[in-house]
Amino acid sequence: MMAWVHPGIVIALGGLLIPFIPWRIVKQAYFLMLPLAGLALLVLTSSGMFGAIPAFPESFRPFSLPFLDYTLHPVRIHNLSLLFAYVYVVAAFCMNIYALGVKNDWEHTAAMIYVGSALGAVFAGDLLTLFFCLEIMSWAPFFLLLFRGTKKAMGAAIRYVLWHHFSGVCILAGILMHIHATGSLEFGLMPWGWGSQYLGYHLMILGFVINAATTPFHSWLSDSYSEATPSGSIYMTAYTTKTAIFCLILTFPGVPLLMWMGAIQAVFALFLAVLENDGRRLCSYHIISQIGYMVAGVGMGTHMGLNGAASHALCHIIYNALLYMGAGCALVVAGTAKFDRLGGLYKYMPISFWLYMVGGFSISGFPLFNGFVSKTMTIEAAELIHNRPIYLLLEGATVGTFLHTGLKLPWNIWLQGRTEPPPEVRFRLKDSAVNTPVHMLAAMGILAFLCIFLGVYPKILYDMLPYPVEFVPFTLTRVFSITQMFIFTFLGFWVLRKLVKGYPGYVLDTDWLVRIPGDYLLRFCTGPLQRMGACLDRIGERAADRIVHTLRNPETEAALNPSLAGAGILAALILFVFFIARHL
Amino acid sequence: MHRLRVYPKRLFWRVYWAALAVSLILDGVWLYSHAVHYHFKFQYFPEFFALFGFIGCMLLILIAKGMGLFIVKEEDYYEKRSKQGNRVK
């Protein structure tokens, strides 16, 4: 039997070579081949070439490594990790096609390291390998943000890294406390409770929840994803949050807190999306909202809920990349994704409009699109545990999702009831119906095909899920109720369409609670604190000067007066305080 | 050279109103003939999903607009703040 080759290592290390390939066409071909090589390895793995893959809770571990007193399992393969790995490489292939026009090769490298480390995380069999991969994952997008080159993107990049290092530290602390308590490195089911003995698990779940952008820790997502390069942001939509969902499914299924957080998150993000003026920020809020379904599914902990979370993560990666690509097209072609500066683009970009709409229908959960077959599973799970508030929150989020991604965004970018775009956008467009670069349309086309294919033929998705699926999506009840709901959502939108028009502005988010105190702290440090330091410095220097002057001069030594002695004692005290403070 | 077209407005509205009318009628028919099976009692309320979609959508927009009075600021809100902070220094 052959030794197993890690697709993540192939993609990440292969990505490092991209800038050194001399011919552009070879470079592009190589860039596209990387995820295909990963896909080939995955197909061979699931066909049992390297060893049989047992049913879900069991797993296949190709090798282990000794580390201090422990044994590391850098690789553990089961249905769930294969499901995530498949969608990661397929999405990476489409994203690479979309990014073919990017001139900066290092952006490709950063993206491939990001994809590779995400694969490393889903295949991780022990907690230290997982932590190592999550740390690489928190650095790679930093560069995708930095390469945008704007000052705003730089700020967003630093905030992104700060958030993720905070979550990383929480996860590491949790892991260390877990190892201390149990002596096990196994990346699997963790205990949960409210006592102080569970502190490590609370920290671990906090880390995962921040990575999954769960309310109130979601602001890093909308802040950073909308500032990255047009193609870089597509990669960012897929990996970090979905890997966090993967970790939650494995470690904390059935924690009721997650169910409530997820359902609230699904709705809360929609309120902010109503006010949003930037296409990519709007899509970011929809990532947050959709992740709410997955977190809620994990929190329910039933087989249906966990299957719903896993299948929704898969479908979400596909349609969300498509949505981001649609908004990215507007950014690339028209130079902005702000609603108040767009409208009437349909005439010049109809293909991107229709491909975007496939994504819009998918995320809303229209029958025959992939969101329908996965989202309804989570909603059904809420119905089966007879939890009315959770059901109403999740169903309400469906209405809001259709309102924004299915109606508000396409209306504001492509239509707005006019046939020509504003003049400052019009002069950038050719007199042609194909203004979007062809490789971008090709990437969107593949993803749109996948959205419809999985929506029409969900069996292929259901067969890959960790638990056996006893769920029939296409029942009269479900198809009819959701269709009727959307028809009337449109009516509500049409009545209030003037209110959802884009207005220039910045929507404050929960990060205001961190950024404003942080701002005041900085002001305090650069203002009063520095002045106080300078003042203390001056006093100390003067006192020292006088002491030195006195001691060096034998004439004044005799005339040592009480005020000088006082100054000397004060200086000695100040020095003593500094000494103590330094050594505390 | 591709022909430039405007979006199919008239066709859309015809299909839309037809679908709306059909869905209203079908809801009654299916509830009456017990063809649909829901989990909660309130879902059996006539035209529940139509009302849920319409009212939910309106509420979402109106509440959010109310929130917007407090949380929507000028586009470079944070940049301006940090500049002011520097000036203080």
C-alpha cells in the first residue's frame, strides 16, 4: 500500500513555488493544477487506495509521530474531514480561475498556503496539529488584506490578526488545560458544563466561536473581508469560518448555548445588512447570518442538526464564493461595490447578474438550488426538537436572506429601475454585454452549476454526510411554504424599496465597543500618560543634577541645606520606586 | 459584438402576479384537503407563510432603519476619530 500524501502540504508548499515560475502561461496552468492535484489525492484516499476509511466516528490514521511524552496524529481521515476537504479543493479550483488575472504572484502564494493550512486543520487528528494549522490560517489572510494596498485594508489586516491571535490564545489555553486535566491530545468530543473545572473548555469554545464569527464576536469578518483584494476576499469567505464549524461539530456538539447564539446570530446580522451600502460588506453579513444556521445546528446536537450544519457548510462555501464573485465583478469592472454609486449595470453585465442570481437563490434556499437541501435540514431539526423560538428565528433569517442577497444587492448593483449606470461608472464600460473578464465568468459558471446540481440531485451530498440521512427535502409542504414566503417577501421589498436603497455611510458594529475604548486608551497613552512620564523624568533629572552638583562641589558640601537634602531624599525615593516597579 | 438589452421587466411582473395569485389560492386548497403537514399549530393559520414573509420583511427593514438612526455614521468615521486624536497630541 502506498504512503498517504497530504493534499494540504502539496497545495501549500506548491504555492510557494508560484512566484519563481518564469512564463506566465505555465504559472497560470500550475496555479490551476495545485487544487486539482489535491482533488486527485482526495479521490484516491476515499477510494481506499491508502487504506479503508471506516464509518464516521471511527477514522483512518495513516501515521503518528512521537512528541515529548505524547503521540501526535497529524492526520486523521473520516467522512466529515473528507467532506470538508472535497469542498475546500473544489472551491479553491474555482477561486483560482477567478484569480487568474491577478498580477501579484505572492497573493497566489498566500492564498494557497491558506487553503493548504485549512486542509491541514480538517485532517488534524490531535489538538496541537490543529492549533498549528489554525495559526497559519490566521496569518495567510493577513497578506491577502495587505496586498490590497489601501490604508483601510492595512488597518483591517492588523485588526484581523489581533482578533485571530486572541482566539488562538484562547484555544491554546483551552488545549493546555485539557491536556493537563486528561493527559490526552485527541481532537474529539470535549466535556461541557458551567463549573470552574470547565474553564479550559469555555476558553476553547470562545476561540472557536470567535473564529466562526458568532455574534457578538462577528465584527472582524465584515471589517476585513470587505477590505481584501477582490479575489483574495473570495478565499477568505470559505476557509476560516467553516473550519471553525468543523471544529465545533467535532468538539462541542449539543451545547445549548451554541444553538441560541447561532439563531440570534442568524437574525442579528440581517439588521445590519439592511443598512449596509457596500456590496461586499452586505455579503459578509450574510456569511455571518448563514454561519448562524450551522452553529445552531451544532448546538442542537441531533444527527439531523449536525448533518444540517455539515451540509450547509459545504453548500455555503459554494454559493457564498459565487455571491462574493458577483460583488467582486462590480468592484473590478465598475471600480466600486457601493450601492449609491451603482445601478443600471444589467445592460453591460447581464451574465454576471444571472450567475449572481443563482447564488442569491441558493443562499435564500429556493427549491432546486443547493441552499434549499441543506438549510431546510437545519430548520427541520429545530422543528423536530419542538423549539418554537429557534424555528421562528431561523425561518425569519431565511426571509431576511432573500430580501438582501436575492433582492437588495442585485437591485442596487444591476437594476435600481434604470437602464444606464451613473456616468462616472458608464465611462469605464465597453459598449458590450460582456464587460466582466471571461475567466471570472467561467469561475462563476462552475460554481453556479454546482449550486444547481446539488440542489437538483442532493443524494451526492447526503451520501457524504457523517450520519445517515433520513430527510426528504422536496415535500409539497416545504416547497410550497418557502416559495410562498419568498413571493411575499418580494412584495414587502417592493413596497419599501426606497428604504433599502444605498446611502453613503458606515454602519457601526459590535467592534465599536472595543475600538472606542481602545482609541481612548491610545489617546490616554499618547497624551496624559506621556506628559506625566516626561514630567517625572524632568523632576528626577533635576533632583539628580542637584545631588551631583552638590557632591562634586566641596564648597557647597559644607553648606548642605535642608531643602537640598529634601531633594536628595525625593530623588532617592523616585529611583527606588522605579527600581521596585521594574522588578515586580 | 453582443446586443445590449435591458432587463425583461414586463415578463417579470406578469409571472410575479400570476405566481402570487396561484400561491394564495393553493394555500387554501392544500390546507382544506390536508395535503400539507406542519410541525407547529401556528403554521396551519391560513396564509401563514405569506404573512410571515411580508410582515417579517417589512419589520426587518423598519426596525433596522430605526437602528440606523443611531449606528450609521459618516464613511470615514474611525479614520476621522483617529485623526482628531492625533491633533490632541
